[in-house]
Amino acid sequence: MSDSPAPLADPHLVFDAAEGRRDLVILGSTGSIGTQAIDLVLRNPDRFRVTALSAAGGRVALLAEQAHTLRVATVAVAAEDAVPALREALRERYGAGEPLPEILAGPDAATHLAASDCHTVLNGITGSIGLAPTLAALEAGRTLALANKESLIVGGPLVKALAAPGQIIPVDSEHAALFQALAAGTRADVRKLVVTASGGPFRGRTRSDLADVTREQALAHPTWAMGPVITINSATLVNKGLEVIEAHLLYDIPFDRIEVVVHPQSYVHSMVEFTDGSTLAQATPPDMRGPIAIGLGWPLRVPDAAPAFDWTKASSWEFYPLDNEAFPSVGLARHVGTLGGTAPAVFNAANEECVDAFLAGRLPFNGIMDTVTEVVTEHGTPAPGTSLTVADVLDAETWARARSRELSAKATAEARA
């Protein structure tokens, strides 16, 4: 491992670890990650100050409330038609004579904020649309607290080309766990990474058992409260496949040394096995405010960021092997991660389209991975030695989305025939 390139996320190398209060930009502020980050900020005003917020534009009342509470200078929405409602919501919350924050709108608004003057950018946007803000934050020299795994997965070489050592701090619970456990040893000491999965709502079911599961059943995650796309990704275990690719890119560990194990309680968020046989596990009750605090505060810890275990009470922690037949998503993710190039972007975009189709009732649950697999197969193997560009990623995603919609429509028509 000593001859490998430096990992993107390294707890021993922290980019601009300045003490004192940190100015933050929160992208995706009205989503699950964003709202929990704001809760953490409000409980720690001596450590953090938010200067700008961005959101998609579907929850303008909440965005206006956040902006007023935090007294931010700028708010941004991706949907330009949401601006009138946002401006009205801001006026309702700000007193007479109080200046309203600057409003930015459009698909590039979050990218503009990501490059603005601050210490840390928290990218909590869902989906590959987070790639441009990720690249902008890195290019501007900001510390990037990365919850938007898709931007790293679809644009891995682009992100790696821009990121300075220690500039990225992962916010996913699994990668924040690996990040902390890796602090206990050197890179040469690491034998493998073990990524834990709750197993989602369908743990223990066979592929045939999953044929008729409903939208409501798939959205009923047993341990985490998340947005619908991530929740469905957890039900198919696509989320875990994406995390395997992310772990490979963040820590520069080969795919054959990254394992997935099912842990229903979601207490152990991931583990690192070292060459001497010891394994370090990072464990907390399931609560994303802990990983968010790592992303915003590292190398300092934020006291009482999240609940701790009550060790006076008995509890059982279980671990099971992954059922690759019922949940082929992890194996397919390893395959596209190994292929590299635009293959991960095709995998991710096809999955996003198929999840939308499932949520809309146009595709059965097993049809999600069946369709993604077909799209990935049709895409083929990227040409060796081809450098990746943002245009390549966008073109591959456009094709994958269109092809996924075609296949989903075909499946729907055949089911009704």
C-alpha cells in the first residue's frame, strides 16, 4: 500500500484544520442531512455559523424559516419558478425593515454557493446533480463535508484530480466510521474494510419473496429515517453498492479488500481490520448527527452531537453474510466500479430512473435491479486509458436515463398485456 496514491479521505491529513468558529455553506438544507446539520449548528453557535443555504425549491417555507433562524446572507433554489414563493415566505418571517437575504436561482445556484467564501461546504444534495457543487467546492479550496456520495461515484477521477490531501471529510455513517477507525493505524496496517448494512426492510427474504413488495413496504426502513430515494436504495441495497465504490475511491483500498456484512441493529457503522488480526468498529445508536459532526468539526469532536449507548442495558448485536442472489446490487456495483470510466455514472443514473419508476408504480421492485443490470450491460466496457470529463459523465447519464425509461415502459406494457 505504500506505493498507492494518497487517499481522498485521510484522518491523519486534515485540510485547513483551523480552530474557532467555522463558516458553513449547507447544500440541500431542507433534506434529511441538511435539517440535522442545522440542528447541530443551532446547538453549537460557538463552533459553527451558516452563511448560505441551498435547496431544490420544493419546501420554500422551511427554507425561509431556516434562513431567518440562521440569519444567512444568501439562499439558493434550483427551481427558478420557486423564487416568488420563496421571496414571499421570507417576507413573512423577516420583520419590517429587515433586509432579506440574497436569492440565487437556477441549476447552477448551488454550484455558485459551493465556491463562496466559507470554511466548509456540506454537500447534502441527493443524486448526481451534486457533482458540479462538489467540484466547485474543491476547486475553491473549501473543506468538503461530503454526504453526496453520487458525485464521487460518477465523477471519481474528476474529484480525485481536484482534491487536496485531507480536503474531503466523509459524512455517510459508514464512511465516517471507516474514517475514524482508520485513524488508529497507518495505511500499511490495513487488511480490509468492512462496510455494514442494516439489510433494509427485506432482510432474509428471497428474490421470489421480493417480487410483489409494495412502495409502502419498501419505504418502511427499520432503523433509519431518510428521503424516499435513499430509502429505496437501502431496500435494494444499491446504497451499499454505492458505498463500496465510495470506500474504494475515498481510501484507495482495492475492491477485493472491501467486504459488506449485514448488521440489522445499525449500531456498528463499519469496521477496519488490521494486519495484526485486530478489528476496530465505530459504534453509536443510529443517528446521522454524529457523522455530520465529524464532517463539520474534524479533527475536533462536537460534544453531545448525538446520543450515546446506555451500557447499563443489555443489547444484542447480530451480523450476517450478504445474500447476493436476493440483492445483486452490491456485486454489480463492484463490477461497474472496477470498469471505471462512465460505467458508475450509468449505474447510478439508471438506478435513479428505476427508483422513480418503482415509486410511481411503473416498475416492480425486482425490476429495479433487472433494468439497471440490462442498461449497464448495454453500456459495455469503457475504452481503456480514456480520460473522463464532465461532458462524458453527463452524456452517459442522459443515455442511461433514456434507456432506463424505455425499458421500464416496455416492462409495464408487457405486464399489462
